[in-house]
Amino acid sequence: MLLPDESGSAIVAILPLGGAWQHVRTQRSERYSLILTIPAGLAHGRYELAVHSGAGGPSGWSASLPFSVNSAEIWLQKLWNIRVVRGVDILQADATEAE
């Protein structure tokens, strides 16, 4: 997200649906990538993210990209052993070829 000569520093902004743009601090930016942390207090919902190269004034902003903030999915606590079918370990079962 830097200029071709590796100068400049990326600026990132997020827009909540129906809200105002807010800047997000970047941890590191390179020519084609950047690392940032989404603010911890960000409410669930839909947002847009845009990046500015640090040069070019208003035309230095990228097109915005949509993203969503959701609750973490709860994983099932029950596990199944799919190797055992009707009491037979399918990896140890007869593996003769069908005719």
C-alpha cells in the first residue's frame, strides 16, 4: 500500500453502515500488503474498509471493501470417531477390491 519507491505510509479507515469514517492504526504496511488490528470494541455489523497510500490527496483512497463483524461461532463439544462404523474400524476392515 505504499508508493512505488517504498515511501509513504498507509492510512486505513472503516465505515460502519450508516456511520462516519474512523481511522484504524496500521501495524505494518508494505507495497502490496498491510497488517492492522480491528478495534476490540467494534460493534457487530456491516462495515466498509478503505486504504490511502499517504499521497495523492482525496484520490489516494482505494475503493472500499465490505466486511462484517460477527460473534465467534461456538464449536460443537461432542466429537465423533468417524473411523469406527457399527463397531468396525474402517481402516482395518477388509479392503478387497470389488469385482
